[in-house]
Amino acid sequence: MAARLHPEPAPQVIDLRRLLSRDLEPLLEQECAAWLEELEWDFSKSADLVRRFVDMRALSGSALVQHGRIVGYMYWVIEDDKGLIGDLYVSRDFRAPEIEGELFESALEPMIATPGVTRIESQLMMLPHAPARLVPRPEYASQYARNFMRIDLMSASLGRGRIRRPVYFEKWNDHYNNAAAELIAEAYTGHTDSRINDQYRSIAGARKFLYNIVQYPGCGSFYRPASFTAFEPLDGRLCGVSLASLVAEGVGHITQICVSPAARGTGVGHELLRLSLTALREIGCRSATLTVTSSNDDAVKLYERVGFETIRQFSAFVWEGF
């Protein structure tokens, strides 16, 4: 009689606070390599933060264990009335929607149960967009496709476009923080991106967004010389901003670009982007990247005209109404 084959048991979900960073080390090394290979992104500083908080037993989240080996992990944080899934990574050999779904569910359950939390957000660039994905807690969930776009700065022409509005440009200064927060809140009023990231909905939220860009490594190392602003000449009002970071050796990233409603379609956004990309190329960056919501046709077309190509789609998730 032929031997009966037994299916491989599913990985076990355990609390991340039961582990130390050395338990996660092989997986973190694989994740760092994947970020660099697939997105040209140095994930090492973010991985260092994970190691630090795991060893402090201060990082809420879960890990997947198979035969004593950590094959996936996820962590989450609470900010005021909002939960954020900060990262989710599964080893290549174990990636499957149902496995990723287990990690999602292990985060959603405690966050939904947290008093005062009314909304949960997640943007995971390493998780490919899959419209047919069975998202946990679907009755509360919305899913948005986002593009990860790349430009080869060595071959891009970066020619100056025609600006159809009188403006003047300056390099970024931290004194512009408040004005930039006001601009972001105005520019994203009623925009899909304000449904994805609620920090865009208010001046106070936009200030937090800008602070995170400058202070934390999740968006790379903020690079002021490649960050620019545009102003109205008559009243000196800020009408556009392009902020840049360095995410790996020789790779830049546009962390934010927006213009006021009055300046849309006038070439101001194109020129801000050109200035940032030119400055990145001048310091030796061979490429630059950015992310944009796929349904934002005008922005996607602008980036494509400049020379960006979509190399990956990932999902932004929002859960609310629970």
C-alpha cells in the first residue's frame, strides 16, 4: 500500500514580542536584499529600527513560524485614533495570499478592538497589487492601486517645459513647513489620496506628514538640496512643492510633489519635478523613483512625459466604519 502523504502544516502565528531580533535576522536580511533588488531601496535603517524595538519587546505585531524558522512578520502601531500596518513581509518560499491574509488579520483584530481607533491604513510597497485578493474584514475595507515609478536619470533629457503662470522657485527651507502643510491640505481636498492617507485632510495632519518625511527613514534620508518650492510673485504665497530623499546609494525618491489648485496645468509641477531630478542627477544619482495613485491620470501622464515608467503596482488599504 502506498504511503499516505500528509500536507505540510500551516505556519504558526505568534506574537512578535515573544521574539528577539536574532530570531528575525535571516528574514530581515532577505527583506533588505529584496527591497534593494526590486525597488533600488536601502531598507537597512528601517530594519535597524525593527531590531531595536523587537529587542525592547515594544513592537506590536506577529510572526509566522514554520519548523522553528521565522518565515514572515508584520508590525503595527497606533497613532491617536488610527492604526497603521507598518510592514508585512513573507519569505519568497511561503508567499501566498492566504498566508499574507493571516498576518493582516492578526493586526486588524487587536487594532479594531483598541478603544478610540476608528481607522486603519496600510501601504506596503513590497506587496504586489492584486485586485482579486481576499482582504480580511472586507466589510470595512477599501483597496486602491498605486504605481511605483522609476526614471533612469542617466538617459533622461529633463528639458525645461513651458511655465504658463508667473511664479518664482526657491530651494526648500524648513521655515516653509507651515505653508507647505497648508498647501498639501488644500491640494488634496476631495482627492483620492486623502482617502488613502487622512493626514492630507487637515493642516495639522499635513504637518505630521512633513515631519515624518524629514525625521524618519521610512521615506529615505530627506535631501534638502533637491527639494524645491514655488511661490506666487504678487503675494509670496506658496503654490507648489517638490520634496526629495535619498533611498540608496545613487538613488533618489520624490516623497511629495503637489501644486495649488490654481497652479494645476500651468507647468509649475513639471518644473518643480525637473528641478528636483536635476539636482539628484548632479550629485550622482543614476535613478529616481516616486509613488502615485494609479487612478490619478493627470499625475501619471506628467511623470510618463518626464520619463518615469511604472515598474510595480502595490495596494493601499483602508479599513474604517467598524
